[in-house]
Amino acid sequence: MTRPQPTDRPALADPRAAASPATTGGPPASSLAAARRLAPGIAAAVAVAALCVGLTTVVPVLPGLLVAIALGAVARSAGAVPASLEPGLAWTSRRLLRAGVVLLGLQLSLGDLLGLGAREVAVLLVTVAATFSATLWLGPRLGVGRALTLLVATGFSICGAAAVAGMSPVADADEEDVATAVALVTVYGSLAIVALPLLAGVLGLTDRTAGLWAGMSVHEVAQVVAAAGTVSAAALAVAVVAKLARVLLLAPLVAGVGVVRRRAGGAVAGPGRRAPLVPLFVAGFVVAVLVRSAGLVPDAVLPAVKPVTTLALGAAMTALGTQIHVGRLVRTGGRPLALGAASTVVAAAVSLGGLLLVG
């Protein structure tokens, strides 16, 4: 056996291994590269969201989340979304949206339901069930895809964009379906801000009935605030309680649909894998509600939670807005628009009829 000569050196399989993170102690090069690739889009979305939050502070009746998605859509239509922003915007539309849903749970408490009477809670539950079921039934008959139909049914029956986000993993929806569903929430929720107070006046509804009607039928929390606030402060107070009660139904609805799709083999997370029974961020939402209900969140923390939640959701709405291609929506959006209109009418009619019935 011959010995290696002193000049022999062991070869490196990859010259870059000499500067690997294991020897330098730094973060993986791939992680740094990914962060650099995502940073511009994330920063742009957060900056627009901050602008919208500030705008809402100055003009409270202006719903910041809707302004955010509108700005994103305008930017896309104007060709003002450079390719360098695309990766970060895609990340924001998924990850920050889910983080915002979890944080939303800290603003809710099981005690919020105590502000409603038993009959009013019954009307709320019937409204949610009727809106969800009717939308699911109408979607295929109008030629709307299954995933988009499920997103519209959830968003219109529960709480708009946050509900769309909660259902999107279970629905196996792509970004275009999510953006279209959120756009429909924007269109019909904005119409409700104007129409509901006018109709409440024409029908001679009491402030409490008008507020409950807004809370049970209007899609977004911000839209509910804008619509009921136009009626009166008393209407606004009860509207927010009714709306938060609807939001509390998000987790059980998503979990229930997940169970049904899992048994049917339709909830798929990727090749050879099933989607989780309950998406992780929906479980986080439930935990957040329970933590708040148990009084485990310090009072000093709560005032900071709302703006952070709004900022996260606003950035996500901005990113989702950039996924809306207005030209494509005009060309192919007739059927989804019809579905959104029908879903809105069902929610408004069932909730108002039920409230008038129970007195």
C-alpha cells in the first residue's frame, strides 16, 4: 500500500461547501436569496396598507380594507406592478392574510353573543345557513366553478375576505378564484353601504332592527360599520355584535366543509397528500378567541392588536387586489357577478324577514 504524497489534497465535491452556513454560522444562502426576492413586494403591500389604515383614521366611514384591494386592482390595471414585486405580493396574499385571520380572533369573545337575544341568534344562524346553502346550490346552475362557488358562499355568509381566506385551502382554490371572490365582496358590500340605510329608512325600521339587519347581511366588518353607522350609533353598536357573532362561525364552517371534502376525497393539499382537517391558521383563530374569552390577553395589549390586524389584512388585500385583472373579470365575470348578487339578496331577504318575524 502506498502512502499519499504530501502534495495530495482531498477534493471538495462542491467548492461552495467551503463557505457553507455550517462553517460560517450565517443563515443559509437560499434563505437570504428568498428574503431578498420577497422583500420588495411585501414592503410595497405593507406601505399601501399603512396608507389605507391612516386614511381610515382620518375618514372613519371609509373602509380601509376595501380601499386597499381597490388600489391593488387599479395598480394591476394600470400596469404599475413590476415583475420584481410579484413574488412578495404572492407571499403576502397567502401568509399575511392567514396571520390576519388568527389575529382577528383576539378581537372576538364568546361573550359577544350575550348581546343578542335567543330569537335574534336563531335568525342569524338561519341567515348564515340559508345564504351558504343557496349559494352552493346556485353556483353550478350559473356555471360558476366549484372552488369559486364555495369561496363566495363562505365570504357572503360569514365575514367577507377573511372568510374567503379561511376557506381557500379547503376549497383548493387558486389565487384568481380568491381574488375574484374578494372582488365580489368588495362590489356588493360597497353597494350595501349605500342601499341598506336607504332601505331601512323607507321601511321604517327601528335602529335596533336596522343594525341587526346590517350585521347579519353585510359582508365585511368595515362595511357593516359604515352601513350601520349611517343609521345611528345605537344601530352601529348592535350591528357590530351581530357581525362578530357571524365571524365566530367561521371556524366551525371551515372545519365542517373540511370533514365533508376529506371524506369525499376532494380536499387535496398536493400530490398524494390530503389537506388538513382544519387549516392551521383556522385552529389558531379558534385558540385566539378562546384566549380572549378566558381573559388571558392583557388589556394593555388589546389596543395594539386591532391596528396590527388591520395592517396585515390590508397588506393582504392590496396583494390580492393585484391579482384582479379587470379586463378578464369583465370578459368572464358575468356569472360570478350574478352569483354574488343572488347571494347578497338571499342574505338580506332572509335576515330581514326573520327579524320582522321575531319582532
